[in-house]
Amino acid sequence: MTDTGPMQVDTRLVRELAELLDTTGLTEIEVADGERKVRVARKAAAAPVTYAAPPAIAPAAATATAAASTTSTPAAGDDVRAHPGLVRAPIVGTAYLTPDPASPPYVAVGQAVKAGETLLIIEAMKVMNPITAPKAGQVARILVVNEQPVEYDEPLIVIE
């Protein structure tokens, strides 16, 4: 292979890959097209800075007071993880209890739900994922507040 001049870099592709790193939380990504390869990497220490939990939790805590009438938080020493009607987060993302800010919540404490009924949604990478009731019953507790970041397997709702 002979060198025919300066390397041509597709800056649009590099920007798209960098944005993909931001949205997925990855530290590096590489794509290849024939002999051409583009690798975009970020230092691992930079990733926590882009998704800092404390700023996101603070607004959620402020929302908790406003949502107290529909949300029940676990008491100290109360372990809901063993409850047979516990609905857990299947993915990491942001929990939304309402379809939009002007609408009422999908469910409220004391409300009867049917199997398959939407309880809340979790947004992950700009995709809205409905979290549905695994069984029919009554909503006993809502363990998250609107717009709260949630982790995989985090308790969300208890259905009795």
C-alpha cells in the first residue's frame, strides 16, 4: 500500500461515535470498513462524571414530597426484596410514573391492576420501555418517584 497523501477523516462519523459513547456509557468503540478503522475512546474516569447520580437524585427527592400521596417508600429495616409481588427494574434508565407531565400516574397505591397493565415506563437511550404488571392484584407500594434514575433489578412497585 502506498501513501497517497494525508489521511481523510470522516469527522461526522467520529462525532456520531462519540455521541454513542455518551448515550451508552461505553468507554470505547471501534468500527471497521475494509482497511479503514475508526476508534473513539474515552478515559474510564470520565464516564462517571457524565452520569453523576447525586444531581439526578436531588430533584427526585424533591419530587418525593409532592408524590407522597401516591408513593410509599420502604421503612427502615423493611426489606421488600423478598415480597412475591415485587416488580423490579429489568433495565437501567429513568422511571416515569406518568405518560407525560400533564397526565395522571399510570397507577396509584390501592389501585387494582390487571396482568399486563402498564405500571410505569423506564426510558433507556431515548426508548420508552413499558413496565407491566406480572399478575393481577392491588398496588400496595410504589417505591420510586417520577423521573428517578433506576438501576437494574431495583425494586419499583409491590403488587399484592
